[in-house]
Amino acid sequence: MSEQRLHSRLLARVRVYVRIESTPDGSISKGTQYVCETRDLSFKGFCLNSEELIPEKSKLIMNVELDYGQGEFNHLGEVIWNRETDEAYVIGVHITEHLCNEMVWKEGVMAILTS
């Protein structure tokens, strides 16, 4: 995996509710939901811990709960990579569209840095 990130990643544990919109092979039904946790996040993506494997190129709707009172933020995303670990799966997700106020999202992510 080559390093192609445009935004710095922040090490943070944040709950993310993931809903499947589509998978390339149809292996997971549309609407299937998972609760994941970030290993790190940026303005444009996440590294998620997941108990379930979500295939590369899967399209997702994500609801992110930031701590410290910033609220909830919705995004569309695509799985870029995944790998199995001893305990579960690690999944790299690129945010393809913000379904929220992007400036407020950035402020929320920045607040994690200062907390």
C-alpha cells in the first residue's frame, strides 16, 4: 500500500456507524449496518476497526459521533483497502462526499487535536 494521503491523520477512537450502500460482488446486502471504531481519522478518511470484513470498493454511508460536543456527522465513503488482524479487520475508508457542513466537520476534527 503506497502512502497517498493529502491530509494528516489523527490518532483517535471515535464511534462510526456504517451502512452498506453497495459492494462490488454483492456479498453484503444494501442497508446492512455495522458499528466500528476509528484507529485514526482525517478530514477525508478513516482507518476503522471492524468485526466484519467490508470488501474494497464498497460504498458506505457513515455516521460519525465526535466527542466533546461536536455532534454527529454523515459522510459517503468508499473502502480503499482492508486487512485481517488477529482480532478483527482494519479498513481504510476515503470520504467521497460530506453530507454535513464541511467546515463544522473540520472544526470538530481539529477539536480532537486540542483536547
